[in-house]
Amino acid sequence: MISCASQHNAWLVRRHSAGFYRSPAPQPPRYAASASATSAVAQRSPVIARQPLTFRNIDLASVRYCKEFRGGHSYIFLAQRNGLVVLKVNKTAEKLWMSYIEKDILSILGGKKGIVPLLDAFPVSLSPRIAEASYCALVLPYRGPTLSSWMHQKIPFHFHSVLWVSYCLLNSLAYAHSKCIAHSDFHSSNILVNNEGDVTVADWGNASFMPTDTLPATSLTARAPEVFLEHPQFDTSIDIWGYACVVYALTCGKQLYSHINERQFFSCLIAEFGMPSAAFITKGINYRNYFTHLLQPMLTPPRLAKRWDMRMQESARGRGWDASLVIAHVRRAFVYENRPSASTLLQDPIFDVCRWS
């Protein structure tokens, strides 16, 4: 039995393949770039040096490639259009459908509850050999650097900063989940935080309507255990696991794990959170990659000197605060089954100070 959400996700892909997203007839540009402006763009970014791009109402002389964001399926540019904006252009023609799915999702969620708004979207061409525009440019407001870039700069997050960011993220997730939409790739590189403390959730190209039987394209650092095992159906709880990983990274200043492969990552999860139930394991069609026929881990879980909660407490004490309340909050999300919803986690008394502010 295929759910309505799965049918809608399949419809989005069919809509692209059937040609509904083909670009309209070329229109005369609203902004005519001078030769000097075009050469300046070509010098700043080899990506758009192949053919000068003309964006609507965007100063071409201000366009520059942004290495900070490094979109997995998109090129990221910064430009001026009545203020600083972000341009997302899909890297390949095969990734065009992700840009249009993000466009559709942001038309529903954008600009509400800390979700990045969509200012404009239009087809562009990056190659003179492709007559039809096979690339889509999304125009988004610049909302500050990513959360991961703050952590790479060793910026210490104290108790109230962790609480405020967590509260804003749960508000965004609760709103998206109320529309039956899951982000599906919820990690610190997709969260924007500016100097004023405004928190914005970005990069909705992997989002999908839930529940769905389509395997989410989730980054390894935020991948829920059921995605590893490839359960037959997924719901919005995969974002809750990613949220817990983000709060852990906020407290410790680094990701839960990094620079390891999928099997090693899953064996580390077993060492941290214990063995999942047999029903949870066998529910996945891919569990034989991680477990033997006797449901024993394929790789022996490593011996940990300190578990995740001890590392959180030690890191927080090094910054002068106690993480006991945050650990108790995160422990509710770091479970294999029956994870609480974002709305339920928002009712945690730890966020009372955020609701009063």
C-alpha cells in the first residue's frame, strides 16, 4: 500500500521527467551586463566563466563564488539584489529536479518559523552547448554563516546559546512536520546563524512528504539508524535524530563521528546507544550489511573511553556550565524507536526561559 506522501514524491519526479519544468522561451534580460562586469565575474568564478549569466535584477559585478557553503548538489554564489542574497545553481543537469523540489517545498514553508524564504527562481544556462536551460537558480536571502562554520572557528556555545538555537530548530521542525514535510538532511551545515542570533534552516533540496518509502538522502553525520537499515517506510522522526546530533555538536563543538565509513559509523552507534531490538533490525531490508544471521554486529563495536553524555558534560564544564539538563533533553531523541515529535520536545521545561524571552 503506497502512501499519499510517496505518491506525491513520485509525482514530483515524474513531473520533472515529463517536461513540466522545461524552461520557457528566452526573455530579454532585465539587467544588461557590461563587458567589464562580465569579465570581473569570469575572474571570480570559473564556473560561470563558460557563459556570462544574466540574473534578474542582480548586479553581475557583485557575484562571487562562496566556498563557505559548498552545497553538495549546488554551486553557491553571493550577490547583491537589494541587499545580500544567495544564488543556488544545481551543479549538473541531472540534479535539476532537486532544485525544483526545493522550490516547491519553500513555496509552502519558506519565510515561516525560521525557514529560509524563496525570493525568486528562474532557469539559467551554464553551457553554450545546451540549448535548453538545464539549470535552475534559486535566489535566497543571506541569513549568516552556517552553524558548522561557527564550530570550525572554535566559537564556544554556552548554555543559553545552546538552548536558544535548539528552541528555534524545534520550532522550525514542528512547523514543517505539521505540513507532513521532513527536511531529511538535518545537520549543522544546513543551519544558518547570524551575529544577532537569528537561526534559519536552509537547503531543503532533499525534503520529502512523509510518510514515504523513498530512502532519504541523508548525510552520514545526521543519518538515523532506520535509514542505515533501510526500513520500508520513514517518517518525520528521522529529523529528530538529526536534531539530537546538532545539539550534541553545539555542546561539544564537533560532530558525533566523522571520517569513518557507514559500517564503522553504525558500530559506533551500537557502542554509544546499545543494541536495537531484533524487530527493529529485521525490519530493514539492508540489515545484512551490518548484522550476521544471528543478529550480531558485523563489526565489533569499539570500546569507548567515554560515552556521548560524558563527553557532552566534560565539554560543557570546560566552558563553565553544567549540561545535565541538555543531556536529559537529548537522551529523549537518541532512541531507536518511538522518538518524540518536535512539538513534544518543545514542551520540555528546559525551554521555559526561551518562551518568556
